[in-house]
Amino acid sequence: MQKKTFYITTPIYYPSGNLHIGHLLTTTLAWVYSNYKKQQGYETLFSTGIDEHGQKIQKKAIESNLDPQTYVDNQAEKFKDLWKLLDIKYDVFSRTTNKHHEKAVALVFDKMLKKGYIYKAKYEGWYSISDEEFLTPSQAVVKDNKFYHPVSGQELQHVEEESYFFNMSKFTPWIKQYFETSGDFLTNRSTEKELLNNFIDKGLDDLSVTRVSFDWGIKLNQYNDERLHVIYVWLDALFSYLTGIGYLNDNDDQYNKFWLNGDERVHVLAREISRFHAIYWPIFLHSLDLKLPTKEVIHSWIITPEGKMSKSKGNVVDPIPLIQTYGAEEIKYFFSSQVNIDSDFTFSYDLLVNVLNADLSNNFGNLLNRTVKMVNQSFANGTKYDKTNLLEIDTKILEEINQAYQEYCEALDNFKADKALKRAIEFSKHLNEYIDKNEPWKLKDNLSRLNVVLNTLLQGIYAINFMLSIVMPNKCAKIFEFLAQENIDASQLTNFEKFDNKILDVKEILFPRIK
């Protein structure tokens, strides 16, 4: 039987500054979703990358005394180094300076032009170099007769130049109907409402898709224009989700398998780029009769005491010291278990330490260590599943294995990683309470009862470890090894004989308390 497919992407990040925990959050979430789908038996493809063109990149390269290509080559390595440090493995690293991508996007432009969706005109309005975004005066914040970007606060420049435009307004009725009939396209209802109220219902403005005031981009030489046009950032960037997997390439097996004929096509992105992904991208695809993504997972902002984290405010948190201090798997656990994608998340170092100590050290780590210690003290040949001597208190724990796992799956099917991982930790808490109620240290003269209690605990620990393995695969693999478990899959959750006569050995403390 052919496996279902799951294609997931992060945004292709704009490499104009230092990396921050926003990059870490988005990529970790996409990686966790991919791991979950793999656990469910899907064939997965995970893509990330960088968006390398545009005026801002050219400006940054000049400031660094580098040519733009050298600048973006250096930046690409920074992203790859971070994912390596975080131990996040991806299948595709998409770059918009890739020759195939440049050729394919020029072909896309040509197809849209021939269909009559692109026309040449003059652009006059306000532009933020920092955000690579055009705004109308009504979208800008006005202060002292100057115009500013409503999110980044960057001052807008008045721009007047020749441009090719994509006829977005023509597709307003279609995208409005699509939003109304595809209720689960976006995970975030408030973002969906905001996009409808602020953009779609007002009627979409046509979108400038080329620039002539700089030349760092995909050049259009074939239209006999007086000035050289380069394709502007969003038409260029968004198509990397397809060109990175072979669209309009001779080698298009991945595109055919994971996009054209794929079961799930998912983009993970932050709220500030939702308009481009949720409105422009579906319209671009529809204009070429291409399949649309099946889901866009939109997460909210990371907040610090200085407000929304942004490069312009200088309040970005560097992920590298976090990983080096607390560990890659611990950091991935923290962000994926604490961030509710629908709400802004307030980051603090105190919260980070408190969560890691409470969840991993005091709760799950302590549960694992004391259970194995008690098994080894009383059962040299391990415990054995004894169905005939189960009490109601034991049966409830065994029933919760299936219940917790179903709730975990339901949460992840709805891209709520925090809810899924918190359910695993909640079950761990219940197992610690089960120890306190049964007081196994008092059962050394009743080995039959002690065997049942400890075996029941091991069944629960297996289930928790299985659920946590999508975010901490290396540490969880070690725990399965400590528990003498080789068959790791969901079918084993209710195979209660898996610990029969298994010799357990916790070789190291995996979650030491952070002082």
C-alpha cells in the first residue's frame, strides 16, 4: 500500500540580519509536525531556505563591502549552521539565487503575462526597504508628515517608477469565495478575519511584481523594455516552495509526488507574512491552474519586555547561546510545548528554566529514574504483565495510555504541538501521583502487587516517551534503549507484554536539574 505524503515548508527566510528565536520557533514547529507525520506512517518532505534577492539585500551587501552573491552565500551558511546545531534535518534547502529557480520564475512571469494577468504601468506610492513592502497611505502610520510601516516602524520612501503589475483585483471575488468555502485553510481564525476585513472585502490592489531601481534580482531581458526590470520579492520568493522540489525542471519527481499528487501540502509561517501567503500565493497558483496548499499554519509573535521581537527594535534573542547552554532538544521541547500558535508568546529566561526543570527534570525524568530504580531493586529479571491481578487504579492508567495518545494525535492533526506535548507531560504527572497513591516502597513484602504497579508504570513511561520522541528523538531513543525496547511504534502502546522479563538500565541522568 502506497504511503500518504506530507510536504511541509518553513518560509524562505530573509537573510538580512542575525538569526533569532523566531527563526528557531518556525523551523522547530515544521520539523515537529514532519516528525509526527513520519510517526503516523506518512512519507514526508521538509523544506526550508532563504529569500536572497531585493533592494534590502543589495544594501546590506554594500554595507558589508561584499558583492550580493557573496553576502547571501555567507548568510546561507549561517542558517545551515543553526539547523545543524539545533539538530534539525531538512530534505530541501531552497535558495532563490539557484539557477533553476531563476529560470523557472522567469517562465512563471511569462505564463502570467501571456494569460493577461500581468501588465506594465507606473508605480507611485510608499515603500519600506526594510520590509520589502509597498503600502498605500491609508495602510501607513503618519507622524510629523512622514509615513511609517505599521508593524516594523520603518520610515517609508516615496517611490515613482515603471513596473509590471499582477492583476490582483481581478481575483478578489475568487479569493473571497475560497476563504468562505475553505474554512480550515488557515489555522488562525483571527488572521483569516483580519485578511478578509482589511484586504479582501475592500477589494485587492494590483500588485507590483517588478522593480527597475535596482538590479539584484531575477532579470527580465526578453521584453525589450527601455529599463531592466527585475522580478520583485514575493513573486520570486513564493514560487521557491515549488521550484525547490523540481517545478518546471526536468527532474520534477518530488514536485509530482508531493505537490501535484500530494496528500498534504503545508506552509508554516509567522503572522506578519500571512497576507502574502494566504492571499497572493493562492491567487498566483490559481492563475496558473496549479494546486493550492492544503493548510497554512500561522503562528503568532514572540514578545519580549520591549514588545514584539524584531530586528529594527534590537530586541531579538540569539538562539545559539540558548542551544549551547540548555541543549538542542531541550530548546526545541520548550518552544514547541509552550507556544500556542494562536496567541502571542512572552519569552523569558526564567520561564525557560522553570519549564525545563518542571516538565523534564522533576516530572518525566524523575518518574523514569525512580521507576527503573525500584524495578532493579526487587526484580532482577524484570517485571511481567499480570492481567489477573490488576486493580481499578491500574486499569485506569492502562486506559489512559490510549486516551492520552488519541488526544495527542488529535492535537497534532490540528497543528497544536503545545497541546499534544502538554498531554504527554500531564500523563507523566498522573503516573507520579499513581506512585504516591500506591507507595511501592512499602510493597517489598508483596512482590505480586509491586510487580503490577511497576509494570503499569513502565507501560505509561513508554507511551510518554513515544509522544515526546517527535521533539526529542535522540534522548527518547536513549530512554527506549534504557528500557530494553527495540520495537518503537504506536502498535506497541497497547502491547502490555513488551516489558516481560526485560532487564532495565538507566545509564545516565538525561534531564539534570538546571540550577
